[in-house]
Amino acid sequence: MAQDRRGEWGSRLGFILAAAGSAVGLGNVWKFPYITGENGGGLFVIIYLICIAFVGLPIMIGEVMLGRMTKRSPVGAFRKLAGDKTLWQGVGWIGVLAGFVILSYYSVVAGWALEYTVLAAKGEISGGDPATLAGRFDQVAGDGTGAILWHVAFMALTIAIVIGGVQKGVEIAARVLMPMLLLMFIALLVYASQLEGFGEGLSFVFGFHTDKLGAGSVLEALGHSFFTLSVGMGAMLTYGSYLKMDDDIVSASVAISLLDTAVALMACLVLFPITFTYGMEPAAGPSLVFQNIPIAFAQLPGSTIWAVTFFLLLVFAALTSAISLLEVTASYFIDERGWSRSVAVPVTGGVIILLGVPSALTASSEVFGAGMEGAIGKNWFDLFDYVSSNWMLPLCGLGVSMFAAWRLGDEARRVQFEVGSRLGKLAGLYVTWLQVLRWAVPIAIVLIMFHAIGLFEM
Ligand code: PHE
Ligand code: NA
């Protein structure tokens, strides 16, 4: 039976670790700080936190539920619950498609991190003046062939792990690496707090200022809350499908969201003090973490070891997220098309490798890079990132929330919410969650989307 072939998490903690591994990734350390920088910090961070608590987290609970109830990946889950001939399947489809799109450029960034790990080990980014270290990123990203090779290397790693079955690999990797990543950030935070620019960094991130907030900023905060929590594309649904019937979904979702948010905020509190201390640009874009971290480490004794550890952890954080992305694309073909895992994983992985090539070339090529910006306002890399996180994830998340809140039977839904969970049985929590999912979530998503396409001024 399909169910038996899919297996379950090995331990109670397995799901939390794997799901946290999926959530915590480049979104926290690379993307959140740079979009916070571009949107001027302050109010953007507040809007993001509101989106996490009132949109992302409620949807995560619903999404994990749908996975556990159906034991399917996204398309199959909707097919099983809503029937064959309905539009609900489309929600699952958007998710699978988003998996292809996101992993294709995610892997390019992870490839940069992989290359930085090697550069660090060779001692090439652990000394020298800030300007040289910052310039290093343009060399790395600007070398198209190199970017493609590192992208392929990272995808090969991801494919190898997912073929072998996720459970063991991911559970063990996450168990060791998550605590290390946290410790690393705590150490970095101590370092950053000694810097001259710490106060300025702090007020940049947490101060109330609206200067750079544009029409698209709210959509970007919303989109990123989906991206960072891995919701709105079926990754959490798929991981939920390996969950035992009596595990506590509510507490796990809360824990994952808190951990993810903590890492994202810590990353900002490390990167912006460095930015201001060394007179760099907070709106540096995708290069932010790659330029700032080597500059900070160059000042420390043992900078080589610091740099190798940091970028290695970044690679691992990216890997546990990439695994969940590839698991979604592959499990569609395994569950719905009857492919074997050893065929589905390399085939979808291969498609993703090809899809990522233009993103890898973006920084170096006229065709996919600067030349295109005039015509459509974004290069390939930015376009993929923009469309997937800002539109596909919220749309699929909208579908998940509508389905979980309006279509599921109340009895079954309540059992899913409360089983094994002291938190889930807290008086009023279930009803509050349901009302938020029924009304607040869809209204917020639709209003923010209308606003972003200029239908009305907010
Ligand atoms: N949550 C991951 C991160 O923040 C990215 C991701 C998105 C993973 C969607 C899976 C699904 O890096
Ligand atoms: Na994240």
C-alpha cells in the first residue's frame, strides 16, 4: 500500500526537527536580513511578525493537518478530500510548481554558500580590508560557469539525500545541526553587541520608521512569512503526512514558528551592526550576508575557523530546506503517478537543475541579468523569487486555509487540533484558530494582493 511505502517519522521529535530544518534556512539568514534592509527595517519587521503570528502559523497548523489526514502530498491530499473533478487540486498544483521554481534559485544561493565554505577553508576570505572582502562576492556571483557548477553540486547533494529516504538523513542532520546553528548565532550576537554600530543596527531593525516602505512591501512581508515557515506549497503538508496520528500538531507548529523567527531576528541583529560599523549599505540586496560576515570575521582571531563554520552551517541549513522542497516535487510523481523514488527524485531534481541555470547566470549575463531589468523590471533570479514567494505561496496558502477552515468536517478537524496536545485543548484556542483561518487569513491575503496590484490605496 502507498501508505506503508511512505513511512513515518522515527521519533516524536523527528517531525519537529525535520520541519524546523525545512523552515530554518536561507530565508532566515540570507533573505530576511536583505529584504529588511531594502524595506528600511522598522515597520517592515513589525508587519512581518504580524504575518507570521496571524497568517503563517494558523495556515501551518491547517496544512500539517491536511497532510496527516490524507497521508498524501499536496495534489493527492486535495484529490482525496475534495474529489477528482474539483478545482481544489489546483491549489496542490500551485504548491508543486512553487517547489520547482523556488528550489531552482534557492540552490544557486546555496551554491554560493558552498563556494564560500571552500574559499574560507583556503583562507581566502578571512583577512584583508573590507572593500576587498566585499568585492569578493561580485567575483563569485559574477562567474557564471562557477555559479552553475556550485549549483549543480548542491543539487547533487540534495538529490543524493532525498533518494536515500528523508527520515533518517534529515532527522539526524537536523538534530545535530540546529543546535549548532543556534549556538553560532548566539556567539555572533555577543560579538555584534560589542560593535560600535550595534545601537544603530538595533534601532534599524526594531525602531519605528516607515521611510522605505513601498506599495509592495506589505506583500513582500506576507510572502516572506510563507517562505520562511515553508508554508503555502505543501512542504509542511508533505512532512505532516509522515506524522503519527497522536502527535501534537499545535505545539510543534508554535515551536517551529518561534525558532524560525528567533533565527531570523538574530541574523538581523548580527548583520546590521556589522553593516553600520563598517560603513556598508543596508540595502545591499542578496550580497548582504556574503559580504558582511567575512568582514566581521576578518577582525577576529581564528577568523578562518569562524568563517568555515559559519558558511558550513549555512550550507546545512539550506540543505535541510532544499530536501523538503525536492521532497514535494518528487512525492507528487511518487504518489500520483506511481513513479519509484529512485526515478522521481533524479528526474525532478534534473529539471530543477536546468531551471536554475538562468538564475546562476543572472549576475554575469546580459540576457538574464541587468539587460532584462529594463524590460520587465526584474532579472530572472529576482523574478523567480518574486513570483514564487509573493504570489504562488500566498495563493496556495489561501487555498489551504479556505479548505481546512470551511470544507473539513468540524469533528475531524477538532480531533486533529486537540489530539496529544495540552496546548490544543486550551479553552477557546481551537475556536479562535478556526475563526482566524476562516476570516482574517483570507481577507488579509486578498486585500494585500489587491493593494499590491494597485486596485486601491491603503
Ligand atoms: N523555509 C525555507 C527558508 O526559510 C525555504 C523554504 C520555502 C523551504 C518553502 C521549503 C518550502 O529558507
Ligand atoms: Na525560514
